[in-house]
Amino acid sequence: MPFFLRPRSRWSVLHVRAPATDVMSVLVANMADFDTIYELEDEEDEHVVSDEHLARYCPEPVVMRGAGYITVFGLSNRFDTEFPSVLTGKVAPEEFKTSISRVNACLKKNLPVNVKWLLCGCLCCCCTVGCSLWPVICLNKRTRRSIHKLLEWENNRLYHKLGLHWKLSKRKCESSNMMEYVILIEFLPKYPIFRPD
């Protein structure tokens, strides 16, 4: 049987070998940049600017001062239920009045007891070297805590959804150097939710 060799077709693959020195030089050049750490300054700067931008254009907080006739250790016995015009369009006047009424009810329940203990503590102050004032200090602290809890409940229930945050804060009186407790209504900044992290 005759043996024939088949010729190669013109589409057959030709293997071309590159010199080893060229391959090594490419690998060494890529390995030099392998451990290099690059900083992305542009994105971080944009993020910082946007946060500053949000904080800058957030309105000033609304200050609700005490409107009562009795003040014990800076805590007034009631807050005014008049609706501030700054909150128009943010919260309904009825909701605002309901929240302030809840705070006033808490103060109405606790402050008369504090006043009685304050009078007793002042009468016995000389005999007890000031120790008789401790009950009124503790009761006042308890009243502040109950108002803090009430305001946190109000925030979680309604005001955080509306972009507001209520809190009890200590501020300097306008007329004197005394300190007083006020209700601060802060506006929460709106974050762009469609921007990637």
C-alpha cells in the first residue's frame, strides 16, 4: 500500500515563539506596580463636601422655652403650645400641640412634688448641711429622664419620619447667666439616597 503525505492547508495555525527576554521584561514591569497603593482623593473630597453642604443648609433649630410660672433647677412647669411658624409644612399643628401637651402633662405630674421637696429641703438645709436637698435633685433628674424618654418615643413614632428631632437641652437664659431647659426641635439633614456609597 502506497503511503501518501497530506499537504498542510493554508489555514493551519503557525506557532510563533517570542523570545524569553521580551516576556520577562513585560512581567517585571507589571510586578513593579503590583504592590502600589493608589489613593482615590477625588471621591472622598466630593463626599466630604456634600456632607458639609448638607449641614450648612440645614435650618437653625427651633427653641421652645419654658412658659410656666415655676422653675425648679432650670426646668419650667410648662411649655407654650403655640405653633411656631417655622414648622409650617413640616408637621401638623395638631400633632405639635399633642406632643407639647404630653410634655406638659409629665411636668404637671412631677414638678409639684419637686417644689414641696425643695421647700422642705430649704427649711432643713442648715440642720442637714445641705443633704436635705438631695431628694429634690434626684426627683428633678427623674423628671428630666422621663421627658427625654417621652421625646424619644415621639421622635421614633412620628418626628424622625418627618425629618425632625426633638430633644431637651440645657441653654443659657437670655436675661441672666442662669441655665434653663428648653425643647430643641432640630431639622435632620436629607441624605441623597440614590447616590452610591
